[in-house]
Amino acid sequence: MSSTRPHHVAVVGSGPSGFYAAAALLDADLDVRVDVLDRLATPWGLVRGGVAPDHPKIKSVSAQYAKTAARDGFRFFGHVEVGACDGEAHEPGCGRVDRAELLERYDAVIYAVGSQTERRLDIPGEDLPGSIASVDFVGWYNGHPDHAGLEPALDSERAVVVGAGNVALDVARMLVLPVDDLRATDTADHALEALARSSVRKALVCGRRGAAQAAFTTTELRELDKITGLAVRADPEQVPEGMADDESLAKGTRRNLEALRRWATTEPDPQADREIAFRFLRSPVEIRGEDRVEEIVLAVNRLETGDDGRVRAVDTGERETVPTGLVVRAVGYRGLPLSGLPFDEATGTVPHAEGCVEGCAREYVAGWIKRGPSGIIGTNKKDAHETVRHVLADLAEQEPSDRPSLEDTEKWLRERCPELVDQAGWESIDAHECGRGDTDGRPRVKVIEREEFVRLASA
Ligand SMILES: Cc1cc2nc3c(=O)[nH]c(=O)nc-3n(C[C@H](O)[C@H](O)[C@H](O)COP(=O)(O)OP(=O)(O)OC[C@H]3O[C@@H](n4cnc5c(N)ncnc54)[C@H](O)[C@@H]3O)c2cc1C
């Protein structure tokens, strides 16, 4: 034990919000040391495991995080899972630690664990083989170890993607892009192999509400124009003339409507052999099939504006059936509770005041687990800074700590998590992945297996 040690903060989760929080803590006037813990061997959260591989520029934000990791006072510990044990005593070697143990060792704990699961549709047939959540599909093509074994059904010509946001667009693009366009990316090898055999040529993207309520960002939408051989279709009745001129709509929405109207009224290239089609005002009500997905039943909706001004989709009773062998549900990510921390089931987030967890002194949240799955990567910076302001103010008020030293805490983590991957271990993994990528003309070739991570990290 030491009574003069610097402030010691644990950040749980090494995605964007964890890294922005760590950087802000290291920038502070106080002497703060930061341990970033992650259940995976690899840092960067959804930048590695979510952002589409054909968006390497966006993924390159990881270079900023690598700079933070190189700063004095920063330590990374991968293969450390926090809070998933529900009060059971932890044995050495279990790979898990819980929040009470973190609070014994750290002066403050910031949870930046993101949204690890997905909202359900709650309709019959949702669990038929061939119906998958985007969190699984996205994780699969990005080489997330939890989802590597997915085996999506890619044997039908048309896939249906349920959802009208950027994740739905990513999924649709990844399904119809010619595999040769992905060979220079960090798409996981198992996904490249499966996509090379895929029969999917058409993706139907369905949104519950109208074209004006879709959550796509214009850049992602317009990017579809750049894909050679891709026909993009929309229904002219769903994007009528003049819709994009409505000045009461946000600028981004109007730009989206312009793009959709153009696609609705222009004949696509007759040579195009792939297709993404948009269909709005449709909600899935049933997924049908004998022992796998064969078709999806969509309710046809109309829009109604409530007293609160919110535009709602209302079922007209009309139904439409679309034959397909693959349904990808992209209706929103959702946070998971951390045992012992309060949790709001309705929003899938941890209740907090500006990042300070309600009723839990010295515990904080940042990123998607704090505000829900919305915004772009940069949104997490401001969000993490708000949280860190409170952490620093609280640390400045704390009595000098007699909690364990940095060395003791590392020893304890290593005992508990024998497969622990530290910063030097991650750098070996990174060098190996990038080295293989150099040979193949790709940013990196991802390692997937836990044993391989451990082997490389200790090499
Ligand atoms: C499919 C998809 C594509 C996206 N594409 C873009 C894009 O192109 N551009 C853009 O700006 N934004 C994009 N985003 C949004 C962006 O990825 C998020 O804003 C951002 O990743 C949220 O950061 P976070 O740190 O809160 O969560 P995450 O990035 O999810 O990081 C959470 C981390 O916590 C770890 N963790 C979770 N539970 C535990 C636990 N119990 N113990 C220890 N560690 C744990 C996880 O392993 C993970 O590393 C995309 C999101 C998705 C889902």
C-alpha cells in the first residue's frame, strides 16, 4: 500500500469514449494514471469491430487512440471482463473482476462499455435460422471473436435489412458489394471467403416510418452513387416531388430526400448487377419459413403526428410479403446491465447526472452506455469530457489514497486474468496483423482466436 500514490482511474472499455476519457484524464493538471480495461484482447471498440471495413478513413481514427496509449500514465489491460459475475466470488484465473473490487483499488471507475447487444423485433419467426441481428453480422465481417462463427445464410438472391439508419446501410452495402472491392480491406478472412460464395445481389432496406424520418447520414447515403454496378432504387410515391423542398425539415433530411428522389426518378444503369432498394412505411410483423427464413411479412404503415409533435408509424392493416432467405435486423444497438450498477431497461443505459452514476460514488459512465447508441465517433469526445470534468473535480476533493499501488493492482489483474494482454502485448498483435496486411495489400489481417491473441501477446 502507498499513501502518496497518484490518482488512479480505471476506464472499463477501450472504444472511442474510453480513449477520449483516458486522454482527458491524462491532460489534467492533477497527477492521474489511467488503466483501460477491455474484455477483448484488442482496443478501439466499434472502431475495430463495428465501423464498416470499406470505410478505412473512419477506422484510421485509431491512430489518435494509439497516441493516447503511448502517453506516460496510460496502461491497457485486455482480456479483463468487468461486472459479469453477479456476486459470485472470483477465483484467480477466471478472467473477470467486479466493480466492488475495482472500487477497492481505483479512486474512480469510468464505465465506457458501449451497447453490446441489439433491440429485438419481438415478432414470430425472429429466431429462425437466416434471421440475424446486425450486431452479429457486423461483428462477423469485422472479425469480432464473439461473432466469428456466425455463418449467415448467403444463399438467396435477396436479403432484407430491417432498419433505416447507417448500420442498416453498412449491412446492405457489405451484402451486395463485389467481394473484390473488399479484398483490400480488413474484412475478416472468414467473411471474405463466405462473401465470395454469396448469392446475395439485392438488399431491400425497410424503414418503419417515412423517407423523411430515416436516420441515414447524407454522406453514407450518397456514397452508394460511387459503387460501380450498383442500382439504387426508391419508390417515387414515397419520395414525391417537392418533398425535399420542405424548409421545415433539417438540412440533412432534405439532402437525403434529394438523393432518394433522384434514385426514385432515374433509371439505373442497365449493366448494374447489384441492387439496394429502399422501402419506407413498412414494419416487419412475421418472419416465415419451414426450418429457415423463406419470407418476411411487412405491415404497410401510414404516418400520424402525435400531440407531442412526434411522427408515428400506424399499421394500415395491409400486408406485403417479400421472399428472402436472409433477414438482418438493424433496429438499434442496446446496452447491457453491469451487475450492481443501476440500469434503465427502457433506454438500455445507466442512469446518471452528467456522467456520474446515480447513487454510486466514484463511478461514472461515458459513451453509448451513458447516452444510448447515437451519434458519430466524435460525439463521444464531448460526452467523455463532460464525465471527466466531474471525475477530476471529485478526485481533487478526495483525501490522499491508501489504495494499492499501480504495481499491486497490475499483479492482482495478472493473477485474476492469466490471459491478460497488456499494451506491449497488444502492440505485438498489432504489428503481426499489420505485417500480414502489408504482404496482402490490406490495412491488417485480423487475428480472431483467443489462443492466438495470447500467443502473440506473450511472444
Ligand atoms: C455497425 C456500426 C458502424 C458504425 N460506423 C460508424 C462510422 O462509420 N462513423 C462514425 O462516426 N461512427 C460509427 N459508428 C458509431 C461509433 O462506433 C460509436 O459512436 C462508438 O463506437 C461508441 O463508443 P463507445 O466507446 O461508447 O462504445 P464501443 O465502441 O462499443 O466500445 C465499448 C468497449 O467496451 C468493451 N466492453 C464491453 N463490455 C465490457 C465489460 N463488461 N468489461 C470490459 N470491457 C467491456 C468492449 O469490448 C468495447 O471495446 C458505428 C457504430 C456501429 C454499431
